[in-house]
Amino acid sequence: MHTSPGDTAAARAVSTTKPTERQLPIRRKVTYAFTDLSGNLLYCIISGYALYYFTDVYGLSVTAAGTILLVARFFDAIGAPVWGMIIDHTHSR
């Protein structure tokens, strides 16, 4: 075993011990999953309706409608982290 000059026995002992793990109760995991499920379900319903509207009501081709939804997801992929950083750095009362 290679040791560095600043490596001590106490540091090796600390690094090899496992941190104590606290398990979340299954109820909390399930409720968290339900909130994520409801958000994704809402997104799927709105996207499905938008696709129906673009193709049957507005008269776009399926390719054009799918491209519109894809471009919107790209904007969301860029915008979500930017808004997250803005929110993280906002200090309000």
C-alpha cells in the first residue's frame, strides 16, 4: 500500500469506515414518487393534446408537430438549469 507523506493511520481509519446510513421510510419514498408521477402524467396529457391539436385542428403534419414538441424540449433542457441557478442565487426574506 502506497502512502503519501501526509497520510496518517487515523486518516486511513476514517476513510475506511462506512458512514451511518439512515433509511427513508417506504411511505416517504412512495409519496415522493407519486408527486413525480403526477407531474409526468400531466406533461404527457398536455403533450398528447398539443400533438392532437397541431395535427387535427391546425393541420400540421405529424413530422412538423413532433419537431415543434422536440424543439420545445430542447429549450426546456437549456432553460431549466438556468432558472434553477437563478432561483438558487436569489436571496429573499
